Amino acid sequence: MNRQSIFFTISVSFIISILLVIVSFIILITHDYRMKEGQLLDKYVPVMKLVNRQERINFDEEFIKSLEEINYKFLTDKGEINSIVYNPQTTVLVEKTHPKHNDIFRILNLNDKNYIYMKKKGDVFLIQDDNSSNSNSHIYIMLVFAILFITIILVYLITLRKLMPLKILKDKVKTLGDENFDFECCNANGKDEVSLLAQEFKKSALKLKSLKEARNIFIRNIMHELKTPITKGKFLTQLELNEENNEKLKSVFNRLESLINEFASIEELISSSKNIEKKFYYLDDVIDNAKDILMVEDESVISKYENKKIEINFKLFSIAVKNLIDNAIKYSPSKEVIIKTQDENIIFENSGNELKFPLENYFEPFFSNEDKSKDSFGLGLYIIHNILKANNYTLEYEYTDGTNRFICKKDESSTI
């Protein structure tokens, strides 16, 4: 494990904490045992000295009665004494041995009763304390230690679980170089810092994925749009050179140049991470520019709009308008398009058949039905959708009485 990693630091801190708790537990238990031993000695040593003062081994009734008055019972029956001393359940609380005479002094406990055990010159005495009171402080110490130990382990495990997404993030970052943008890490609803970091990383990965897909579409767009003028240009080069063919060839090259400029603008749109620059322009100027790019006759575009100012990126919005005009003329039997305005919205109308699929389907690049010769917009509506979105417009569709209406609707949130 990397010694500079967060996981290593947390693991070491956990081990140190556990060791400190264990050492503290040992110290407390030892101190508690010594205190308990001292209390027992303070209580029973005077009784032991009282017995030692007796000169005779056979204690008289007066002495035994005096012990009973202070709640001590002098046991004389050997069978009873042996049943207590040699009982497996009997515990030795304190044991002392005289260094010279080898006399033994013990404090025993059986069934919550204390006994004073004395062995003097081969004789065994056992005195029962009828007023035994043993402290259970060691039980509380062990309980506190167990709770603290379990708490530290739980905190350690929870911390590792919370930080585990960091390890997954590290592995995911490595895969980004291989253009693997699919990303699932942790609880998407988490509000802690690690979860928020993972969510932001996921958003960034999805943006990179979207950018990659957009660039792929852009390349396909170039191939798709340049195919027709290049084919025409090749055909014209094989014809006899004359003024008419030269003009046609010149128009092909003009169209190629226009497409290249258009692609440059689209590439700028899909690759930009910032908002595009927008200014106020008259709608009339935008439509005139779109007609110039499309090289369409004025008679094909019927103007019924109010020449108002709109806040847009002129170059990109002109491309969207050009594509809307081109589609309207291409799929209309009359080869005409009517442009209207309604409040902040711009409407493009043409006669023809209704779209066979929901408008959102046509926002997909190269979407078409089974008959690709009809009802196919290639990249047209995909480009229109993205350009309008960048200019705070949305594209809507209506079909009424044989008329298609494509509405460039201004987003209400963007209006002041």
C-alpha cells in the first residue's frame, strides 16, 4: 500500500487508536484490581489479626459470638470448609503468604459471598462474611471498552466505505485515456464531499463523451455534405470546357467554400465550452444572409414577418435559418416557404405531407424512415436543433390543413 495514500493514513490511525484503547483498558483494569485488592485488605486484615491474637487453636464460644456480632461466621465443619475451598466455582480475590512462617491468607468468593481463608501451622480456618459487598467496576470498564472498541471499528469501516469512491475514481481516470466515458461510481443521491466529487466527475465524463460524439457527427457531416458538390465537380471536369460549364464549376467551388465555412462554425459550436457570443440583429438581415448562402431565388421565400431585432449569434443562426428554408423548399410541392413572426417566435411554413415521426426523432443525426429517399433530413434538423438551443430557442412542429409549421420558439427564461 502506498504510504502517502489516504487509505494507508486512515488504517495506521485506526491501528494506533486500537492499541491506545487496549493499553488504556489494561491500565484501568490493573488499577481497578489494585484498588479492589486494597479495599478487601483494609476490610479483612483486621479480622485476620484478631484471629492471630488467639492463643488457642480451639476458639471459644465467646470469640465466635463476637465475630457473629460484626457479621462474620466462623466455620468449623471440615466438610463445609472443603466444599467451599475446593469448589471449582470459588475464585481467589487476594492471596498473601507470610515470608517466614509460610502462613497463607486468602480472600475467596463463592456465590457473591466472601470468605477469609487462613492456614496457620497446618491448621485451616474459614470465616464467612455475611455482609459481603463486591464492586463490579471491572464489568463497567469492560463494557465501556467494548463499546469504544466497536465504535472505532464502525467508524473505520464507515470511513473506508465513504472513501471507496475515491479509489474507483482513480481507476476511472485511468480509463479516460482509452476513451471509456461510461461511468458509474457510487450513490448518486449522496451529499457528502466524496459523492459530490464523483457526481461532478461523472458530469465531466459525460461532457467528454458528448464532445467526442459531436466531433464524430461533425466528421460524418463533412463527408455527407461534401459528397454531392464533389461528385458534381468531378462530372463537370469531364465535360467540354465552355463558359456555361465553367460557371457551373465555379458555383460548385463556391458551394464547397460555403460548406467549409459552415462546418467551421458548427465545429466551433459543438466544441465550445462557453456560451456563444450573441448580439442584436434585424431578422431581415439574417434571412437575406441565409438566402445568399443557400443561393435560392427570392420568389421561393415569401416574407410575412415583422422585421424585428433578435439577440443571436449571426453566423450560426443564419445556418439554422438556411437549413429550415432549404428543407421547406425541398419537401414542398410548391417549392416555396413562408416566413412569419409571432411575438418573439419565427415560423417557417410550407405545404406538403406531415412528418411520419415525432419531431424529436429527427434531431438524431441521419435519422430517416425505411424509405431513405423521402422524409429524411440527414444532419439538417440535428444542426438546427443545436444551433437554436445555443441561441436560446427551441424548435417545435405543427401540422394543420396540409401545412407544415416549424416554429423557432424563444425560451421564456432567456427573455427579460
